[in-house]
Amino acid sequence: MTRHAYPTPAMLGDYARAAAGLLPIFAIVAIAPVGAVEATVLSGFAALFAVFGIRTALRHGSRLELMDGVLRASGLVRTSISLRELDRLKLAYYSTRRDGRDGWMQLELRSGSSTLRLDSRVEGFSQLVEASARAAEARGLSLNATTLANLRALRIELGSRELGLSEAAGGAR
């Protein structure tokens, strides 16, 4: 069994972004009289930053366990993915710069009606990706070219048949 979590230092940036969005809104409302239109606009932004903060707290509070081919997420939101019954594996890279550096990866797993999304800030991310990729390979799942390129970027090599990569998927990233 392996245990994984989002470390606090990795989550501080998201908490800071949520606060950076909420605090000015609260300051404006506290200092200046606000009309109905302005209040509506500010409320919309406040809701957006509040939801982001709540999602950050939920992610930070979740714990992951990989045991006997089952990945379980616990916390306020619980889900379980059986890697033996994996329907979908998608590994995406999101860059924060035009040159492709300084980004993060997101792993999306689906088994039946359960979906689990993890980003690369979780401790042991590469280990979780590799276990998932091996399960996808064993199930004969087709993976898109982007997922395969991102697996290679993590130095995860799979079988030579490229997991059923279709001709239509192409080889471009």
C-alpha cells in the first residue's frame, strides 16, 4: 500500500490566489458604498474565488491510498477507482509559459461512473501515473498521443504497441 497527499507548501500558492481575489473585494465592500450592479459583479467574482479556495481546501484535505489495484481518495469528497476496471486514462500537461516550461500535469482516471483527477503536486505523482499506465496497458486501453508523450516525459515506457494509439490520433503533441 502507498499513501499520497498534497503537501502544504505545494498548496500555499492556491490559497494565496484565493485570498488575493477575495480580500480586495471585501475591502471595496467595506470601504466604499456599492450599488446593485457593482454588488452583483463583485459577488460574482467573490463566488469564483471562494469556490477556488474551497476546492483547494478539499484537495489539500484529501488523502490517497493505492492498495491492491484500487486507488482511494478520502476526505470530504471520497471516490474509489479500480485500476483493474480502468476505462480511461488521460495525462495532460498545462504550461504557464509560452516556451512550455513551468507547468503541471493532471492525471484523469475513470472507472465506471467514478472519476478521479490528480495534479502533479501530489506526493508520489509519478508512482501513481506509472501504476495507472501499467493498468491501462494490461487492459489494452487506447491512449491518445498527448497522453503517450506525457508518459514518455515522465520516463514511463510502455509496451511497443503504443497502447492502441489510433492512426487518427497522430503523433503530434
